[in-house]
Amino acid sequence: MSDHASAMADREHRHPGLNLDHTDPEGHASAEPVIFGFWIFLMSDLIVFALLFATYAAMSTQGTGDGPAPAQLFDLRIPLLETLVLLTSSFTLGFVSLANKYEGHPRQAIGWLVVTLVLGAGFLALEYHDFSTLIHEKHAGPQVSGFLSSYFLLTGTHFVHVAAGIAWGMVLIVQQAVLGPTLPVKLRVMRLALFWHMLDIVWIGIFTFVYLSGVLA
Amino acid sequence: MSDQHVTARRPIPDSERIGRRRELRRYIAGFALSLLLTLPAFSLAAAGVLPPAQTRLAVAGLALLQIVVHFRFFLHIDLQKSHRDDLMLILFTGLIIGLMVLGTLWILFDLEGRMLSP
């Protein structure tokens, strides 16, 4: 490719999400296949969640059996807190993405990634508290009714995804500290950002269709 | 750490500073808009000023808006020409999700109506 053509290509957005473009032209060119591939994974993951939502929608109205209904179990305080924590973590991850794109050294990216993962861990702690209250105090474990099975399946799958994102982020902290902002590491940070933002989008569905709709009897 | 792989501490040109500020503003706008959509949804459901059916519709609408905000401001999806392939992927996924979710709900609620209601 001539210099002119490559300069043109650098200005283009090659994939969805924050592009490296002019800050790293070489990396920008190699980002396209890996980021696009990751989007295909994200979209298929989203389909899994969509079907869990559909199952939940049917089960929460038809499948309560002799067990409690959603309105008898849920209150909005912890879901609100979880929502704010996860939303803030998505926001702080924005600083990681910007540091990843613009900073020549990884310290800022590592710092914000630590903040993001701590918020993610806080979200998991709140969710774990919610699960254990349901199971031990309200005697509403996953085996009680179809509604509760699908509730734990949906929120549990999201929980596992966030936990996986935290493990992934910890690996990336080590990689950024040891390897520095090399191209493979940068591309991994970009993919973690997409994954994390997508989990926040799934959470919008959960707080709306599980909790907010659930408390309306 | 070998130096040839690390683009350490290069001087940052002005155009980049501007680009960075614009992208930072985008994240801040996304965060603010998300809060503006989340908090009313929770207050609507908690206060119960509207009848349940309308509240459900309202919070679902707010959720849809917030999903668009997240795609636009956090995932940087827009309608630019160079994004079209990826937009196709996302829209196609949306179509599949719509078909499968609506189909599932249709079948399950129809079955319930036929078999379980008195």
C-alpha cells in the first residue's frame, strides 16, 4: 500500500468501538480482523442472553408454581446499587480505553483498570449477597419453581460473565505491567472493553425486565 | 522490556489531544445520559404513580433508549459509512434476537392459554 493510501486507511474506522487509528497506524490495520471476530462472539453471546430473557419472561408469569411470585421477593434497593456500580465501572473503563489508545506508557491504563475491576468485584459481592439472601433467608432457591430456576440461570450467567471479565482484566493488568503497551496487549484491552460494555447492556435488560417489572404486581 | 516493542513517552501532537478530549466527552455524555435514563426508571417502578401496565411499558422504553445510548457512547456504534459491515452484523443479530424472543414468547404464552388456564 502506498503511503498515501495507508494514510487514508488510518483515518477510517475499521471496526466498531474505539479505533486506534492515527495513534497507532500499524496496530490499527491489524485490529480489524480480531475486533470483528470478537464482535461475532459478542453477538452470539447476546443471543444466549436473549433466550434466557425469553425463558425468564415466560417462567416468571407462568412458572411460579407453589413458590413465591417476583413481586413477593424483589425489592429495588440492591438492584439500584448494583446498577450504579456496574454503570460506573463501564465509565471508568472508558478511561482505560483512552489511556490504551493515547498514552505511551501503561500506568494510567493499569490504574483505571484496577478501579474498574474493584467496582466489578463490588457488583459481584452485592449480587452474591442477593443470591444468598434469596436462598437462605427467603427459602427461594433455584429448585423451588420454574420462575426461580430461570431467574438464577439468567442472573447467574451474567454473574459468571462478570467474574470472567474480572479474571481477564487481572491477566491484562499483569501483561501491561510486564510487557508494556505492545500491540497484542492493546488489542486485548480493546476486546475486554467491548466485553465489559456489552455485559452492562445485558444488565440494563436484567434490571428492567427482572427487577423493575418484577416489583409491579 | 525491549524498547522496540514499546512506543514509550512519545510527544503528543495537538490533533491527538483534541481527539482525546472529544472521546473523553463522549464517555462523560454516555455516563450522564445513562444516569438520566436509569434513575427515572427506578423511581417510576418504586413510586408506582402509573398503573403497572403503563409503568412496564415506560421502563421498557427507557431501557431501549439506554441500550442505544450504550451502543452509541460506550461501544462507539454509529451510522457512519465505514461502519456499515459491523452495523449489518449488529442489526442481523437484533433481527435474530427479535425472531427468537418474540417467537418463544408467542409459543409459550399461546400454550399456556390453551393448556393451563382454567
